[in-house]
Amino acid sequence: MLDCELYCVIYTSTRRKIRMRFKNNLHHAAAEDRR
């Protein structure tokens, strides 16, 4: 049970981090295209 909870927490935090990084990269690419 503890392992499952820990995995869930790590998975969600990692996904959030990846999504933020992806969003930032996407925004940066769009800004570069506009220039």
C-alpha cells in the first residue's frame, strides 16, 4: 500500500514537472518563431 502511494506521488509530481517543461519549451519555440 505504501509503495503504491509513493509511486502515485512520484508519478504525479514527475508528470507535472514534464508538463511544465514541455509548456515552457513550446512557449519558447513559439516566441522564437514570432521573432
